[in-house]
Amino acid sequence: MAKRFPLHPKHPERICWGCDKYCAATDLQCGNGAGRTLHPCEMLGDDWYKWGDWGLEDAEDPTADDSDAEKAH
């Protein structure tokens, strides 16, 4: 089973997001000499998962701030 893909990682620049190994950016294990793969939030912004079909389950983000949920009530 693949690891759950984080929607809002704290430091996405420290990890390669190209496969489910999530290697450190300084120690790429599956690489072919290429650089690391960026997390979608680095390219598209924090709401990247709301647009398009990413194949992610429609579950709540455990890293999301609870203050947004309280404002909705």
C-alpha cells in the first residue's frame, strides 16, 4: 500500500515527491541523475488539490487548520 500523499507538508522543499519513497532532496535513491520532483503546492499553490483529478481520496486533510472548520459553523 502506498503512503498517504500529504496535502500541506511543512517543508516540501526537503523531499523529492517523484515516488512513494519520499527521499531527502540531498539523497535521491530512485534517481536517474535528475533533480527532485516538486510537490504540487510548490508549483500550484496551497489549494492545488481542489483543481483537477489527482486521484486522491476525498478525505479531510489532517494537516489542515481547524479554525476554518469552526468558522463554517
